[in-house]
Amino acid sequence: MLEIVLQLLFEIVVQVLGEFAFTLGWESRAHALRGSRKANPVLALVGWVIIGATCGIVSAFIVPHRILPPKRGMSLIVAPLITGALMRTVGDRRREAGKDTTILATFWGGSMFAFSAAVTRFLLIRAW
């Protein structure tokens, strides 16, 4: 009897945590795609990390091998830094022109997007 109660409690906890994770992911995605003036920056950043990981999964299925020669994870460092710098430049230019931007158009937004895509791709390709 105790086993059944514990199993039921476990299922409830897993369900609640799953719904919480889904809601957090959905809200983060919504904030990521919203303009920076109205969005919560933390949720927007989480949203771009989720979107970046999704892009990493898709790219690993499209090109299931290393693109550059193996240098033990250099893409985990170089790609996010370059992407972050480029996205900051794009964001600065758009803001100077008076246009709205998202958190992606910052160094941290661009680099976290690229890092999550690179990590996901690295782990998937390494597992294959």
C-alpha cells in the first residue's frame, strides 16, 4: 500500500514539474521573441537558449558529422564569442536607427544562443 501511495506521489510531482518546465519554456520563448522594452531579460535569455538548443539538434540531424577538424570543443568557445560580438554590433546599429531589438541583439543573448546550439550539437555528434 505504501508503495502505491509513493508511486502516486511521484507521478504527481513529475507531472507538476513537467508542467512547470513546459510553462517556463513557453514563457521564455515568448519573451525571447518580444521586443527588449517589454520582455523580461532573464526569461528572454532562457528562451534564446532553448531556441539555440533546438537549432543545434536540427543542425546535428542535417549535418551529422563535424564541420571543422576536431580541436576538442573549440566551437564551444570560439563560435559563441564571435556570434556574441556580431549580434552586439547588429543590435547597436538597430538601436542607433531607433528600431526595436530583442535580447538576441546583445553580446550575452547572441553568445548564449550560439553556446547552447554548439553544446547540443557537440553532445549529439559525440554520442553518435
